[in-house]
Amino acid sequence: MTARRSIHLCFDLGGILFVESKLHAIHCLGLYGVFIVMIWALMGNNPFRLRDRLFDHLQGVPSSVHVDTPPTIKGKKGTKPHAVILQECLSVTTPHQEILDRVDKHFKKTILPRSHVEYRVMTTVARLVFVPDHVASILVPIPAGFKLLADCARFQEANNKGGDTARLQLHVISNMNYEVAKILKSKYKDIFQCIEGMSISGETGHLKPSPQTYIHARKLFSGKGGVEGEWLILDDQDENIATIMDCNMTPIAIKDNASWEDARHVLDQFGVRL
């Protein structure tokens, strides 16, 4: 008997299934955090550039982690690699308190002598980046991403038991701290129950856009349910899309609301008719 062709459809967590909510971030800051940020803004700083300012300060925090192809971040002065401390947070299982202690030590040397207020702001906001409970609390579902996953799950349930259609397998490939991913998986267990495999950078040590991320995922997921097949990867970052193509996989770029309908057309071409 000829084995049924498999289609591996891989979702990203950040940007495809979840997005950061500014309102949730403000709530997570608490009254003290909001108050100190307001004072900082009254001193002539742009609160809308707060994240960029934090990431600039994080560039100097030491880390022993080395990533061959680090992810990048777009800032006011162009694109640059993520700070190594962020790479460490995303790619290894260093306890978050250890990372925060290192960040605080660096900020006391580099920020505190210049501005007590900015030091307080940066250490407060850093908790939204490195404390798993805080990170997970400000990530909210992207309705179009959740709907696509749910529709794929229904197709999977209806077609995977038999017939001539391709067997659809749903996976996750994501740059995310392993503790954050664990919290999200528990919080949204109803939607995650259809995911057959997860390749999270915090567990594998491979960060997108490194080709090793996709090579590792291919090996991991091919062992879940049978033969090698087509690989379709949903992503919103240009650097990742380029690597996906280099790895002989099919990228499905999500750039705006119209992209979700385009994604459904691509799936239809591969026999996944939702």
C-alpha cells in the first residue's frame, strides 16, 4: 500500500497566533510602573520608543550564549541583531531571575549614574521582557490565526482517518522562551490540542532565522506520523521567509489582514480545502 502524502503546516507563535497587547502591557506594569513611565515621559522622553530604548540598553548585558544566525530587530536607526541577553532568554533555559540580576547589575553601572528615573523605568519594563508570567500575560490571540488553526484542525479530523487526500499535520516552530510557551500551551489548551509537534527555541537552542531551526524541526516532525511530505511554514518575518525557501520549504508570508485569505488559497492548492 502506498503511504499517504503528508502536509506539514507549521505555525509561529509570535506574529501568527499571538501578538503583544499594549493595553495588557500597561496593566502588567501596575500603578508604580505607569507612574514612573509618566515621569520619564515628562522629562522629554518618547514613551512610544520605550521598547527600543530598553533594547538599546540591553545590548551591553553580558552573556556566554553564541547564536550563529541571530534574529534581528528593527529600530529607529535600522536593523540590528537582538541583544545577546535576549538571545539567551529565547534559546536556553537560564532561570529568568538570573537574567534579571545580570540586567540590573549592568543597568546600575550604565544608567543609574546618569538618571535614577530612567534606571527605574528600564528595570521595571525589563520584567515584561524576561519574566515568563508577564510575557505570557501580554500576548493575546490573533483572531485570524486562531481561526485558521481551528479550521485546519477540523479538516485534519475529517480527513486524516482515511481516503485519498493528503494527511495534514499541524506543528509550531517559534522563537520563544520555553516557560512562556508552556504557559500559553496550558492557557489555550483547547486550541493547542490539535498541534502534533512543537519546536520551541528555548528547548532546541536554535533561533530563527538559522537554517538549523528548520532542519531540526523537519527531523523532529517527520517522525510523528509517518513519511516525509510537503512543508508549509507560516511566518511574518522576511529574514525567516528567506531561510524557509533556502531549506526547500514553502513559506506562507503573513504581512497584513489580506494575507490570511492568501494563505487559504495556498493551502487549497496543496489539497487542504478549508
